[in-house]
Amino acid sequence: MSRIFAGNWKMHLGPEEARAFLKSFLARYRRVTGREVWLFPPAVSLETVARETRDRAEIIVGTQNVHWDDKGAFTGELSVPMAKEAGARAALVGHSERRHVFGETEDDTAKKVRALLRHQVKAVLCVGEMIDQREAGQTVAVIERQLGALAGLDANALADITIAYEPVWAIGTGRNATPADAAQVHRAIRAWFVARGVAARNLTVLYGGSVKPDNIAALLAEPEIDGVLVGGASIDAGAWLEIVNSR
Ligand code: 13P
């Protein structure tokens, strides 16, 4: 299975900056077998990024958020068919900023996952506990509750979902989970899927939260970690190249 290096640009890099970023990154980036690069630009830059990377089959472009309906009176929202038309082949769902800043509920997340499956766009479901939950020993219980967004899906559908474990206390803080801590949660996530009929080897579990050039090697040395979802360091072409080239 390929190692995945996913960059979540969050609210950074409009079309012009996206083009400049890709020019710098792609000039120095070389394809390596067994590695995929996934880029999640803001929606307004999707088309630009899809166009600039169209000759690079191992680079997948995704959107950071979608609505569950295909169209309708939902001011400010983006449907899966629209994102797909603009070049998205994947989408983040349930990112902690969506949950904690914008109040996205488990039910919203569940509907978004189903819309993505319906349109054959890869869903990257983000899960993660807050610091007080970790300190109270509730990490696995919180993650399992968030995985509840997948309840009722059969093993085939479940095998198409990518999970990103992003402890909330590690996002944008410079504090990251130790590879061993992350691996422990990744094992619990895998066990949840295995209990529902998915072969562990068919499942991709990414780690996210303050991934940087200086900690990527230690994280990827952990066999439970199939790849990373990177925020801050993914919008700096030099740092991103170092991260991607760590394998
Ligand atoms: P940082 O890498 O900036 O901590 O962000 C992680 C993240 O939220 C990726 O989705």
C-alpha cells in the first residue's frame, strides 16, 4: 500500500499563490513508486491545483469540506458533484476545525461521508480527542464515537474510507503525539474496522498534528502510521518537499 502525504492548506493559498507554490514544489519533486501526494487547497483554488497537477497521476487533489446534498439553497456551501467537476477526487470530512469552530455534528459528518461514497470521491474522515478527554483517559471512547459516523456502512464501503487521526491538542500547537501514542490510537482504529469485516491491510490511517520535517521520519518509522495529514508545514514548498521526500 502506498504511503500518503496529504497537505491540508486550510484557508491559505488562493489561485495565484497556489500556482506559485506548485511551481516551486513541482520543479523539485520527483515521483517515487509507493508514494501518493494528496493536496487539499481551499475550494477557490481547486481548479488551478487540478490543472497544474494533471500530468502527475500520483498527486490527488481534494476539497476540505462538502455539503451532503447535490444542490439547493445552501448559501456558501459546496456540493460533492461541484467539487468533483472542479477536480476533487477526495474530501476531508469532520476536520476538528469543522467540528469545534463551525459546530459540525456527528450527524452532519455521517451525511457527508455518504454523499462522498455516492459520488465515488474518497472520504478522509478526521477524528481526534481534545486534551481534557485525553487526560481523562477517554481517547479511544471519543474516537469510537466519531467513527460512529460510519455506522451501518458495509465492509466494502468502509474499506474505501481513509481515516486521519488528528489529536486536537496537537493541531497547530507544535506539540505532537509521540509515534508510540499515535500508534496506540491507530491500533484501536484498525480494530474498530476489523470488527466490522475490513481487513487491516486494506485500511489507511494517517496521523496529523504538528507534522514537520524534523519529526516525519520518526512518525513514519511506526508501522501503524500509513501516512500523514499536514497543515502548517504543507504550505511552505520547501518544508513540504522535505516531508514528502522523507520516504
Ligand atoms: P498542523 O500540521 O498545522 O498542526 O495541522 C494539522 C491539521 O489540522 C491537518 O489537517
